[in-house]
Amino acid sequence: MIAGAFLILTTFLAIMTFVCLYRAYKGPTSADRVIAINVIATKVTVLIVLLAMMTDQDSFVDVAIVYAMMGFITTVCVSKYMEKGKLF
């Protein structure tokens, strides 16, 4: 029962990730593209955690945490670059 719910949720999140990918490609402004990429990173993190729960692999959660940190740092760096034109 719960495995079926995880499968449905995983499929839904994967489809919504492709919707965000379209927004990242087509977005009218750079800010829209950065936000779409951040949302993609968040959804992929959730997908990794769902995969960890479905397969009982606790090490996948560590991978998801590292991926989330990398996505956050990337978003901050790109946002700062867009605002000021230089990174450091």
C-alpha cells in the first residue's frame, strides 16, 4: 500500500520536474530560470529521499543532503552574480 503511494508520488514529482525544466529553458527572465533550477534541485532531492525510503538504503539520504547543499550554494552564487556582476 505505502509502496504504491511512494511510486505515485515519485512519478508525479518526476513529471513536475520536467515542467520546471521547461520553465528553466523558456523563462522570460534570468530570475525565473534561477528559481526553476532551484526548484528542480529541491525536487530531485525529494526524489532521492523517496528512493531511499522505497529501497531501505540509508546512504541515499546522505547523498540527498549533499545534493541539497550543492543546489543551495549554486543558487546563492548565481543570484549574487546576477545582482552584482561578480562572485567575490
